[in-house]
Amino acid sequence: MSRRDNWIMLLDPAWPPADERPPPAEAVVGGWLLDDDGEPGRFHPNPAYQPSARDVPTDPVDAALRLIVAGTVDADALMPTLLDAMVDVALDEQDRPVVAPAPDGVPCVLVVTAAAHRRRVAVERWRQIALPEVVDLLPEGVDVLLNPGGPASTRVLRDALEGGR
């Protein structure tokens, strides 16, 4: 991690910690904007970030999802991280959330936690919002599919999101 102006930045693990130069944009995972009291807000992923390796998570939510899928942590670890993040919602031509089936066939709004996940979704329009706002966009009976096609793609139940906000 690195502090710069009023941001706390999360850096790619391959960026040399002893390097005094500012990291290039593609080495900055994202960051937390600090408020006037120095408290961090929601995590904002950096759209220019390029993970240094395939097994490097793109953001804190992706890291939590990978740990959950690997069985390293319990699924309860996801919600606090998810509620602290800005996410991108896939939109159609009318600016409505894109609904598509999850691998188990359940209809879901497609949501990514970092720009690096967008390339796996054939959608050109995106809207960045805080996760609690996603619930307001969900049609009845629709869940959220996080990072579709990614190494830790996960369906999050609408009820879990409603209960977490």
C-alpha cells in the first residue's frame, strides 16, 4: 500500500516496495479516497490496472472471491468487502442493467469488480456505482453475477445484498 495526497493506493504485488518512484498507472490496483478526517471511503478500482500475473487478484473483492472459492475463508468474508467497493454494472442500449443466466441458469445482472473483468463480457456500456445501489437496479427475482467468466465468478443472492446494506 502507498499513500498519495488524499488516497491510500493498493499496489500490484510485483511493484518493488523499495522503489521511490511513483508507480505507473498499470501497477496501481486502485485505492480508497480519504475523507476530511482521514477515514477511507469505498475502494475504487483503477481502470488502467493490469495484474502482473494471472493469479493476482484485480481488487479486494476479487481477492475475497478467490479465497472463498479455494475454501481458505468462509463466504461471510465477502459481504463487508463487497459493501466497501465500487463496482461496474453492465448496461444495455437503453441504460438498463443487462440480465443474463448464471452458469446455474438463474437470471442475474452482470457486475464486475474491476475493468480487467469487462473483456469477458460482450457489453460496451458500464456504470460504476456502489454495491448497495445495485440492489435498487435489480429486477424482481434477479440476482447478481460477479465477474462473469472469471476465475472466481460468483452468484450473489439478491436477499444477501438486501440484508447487507
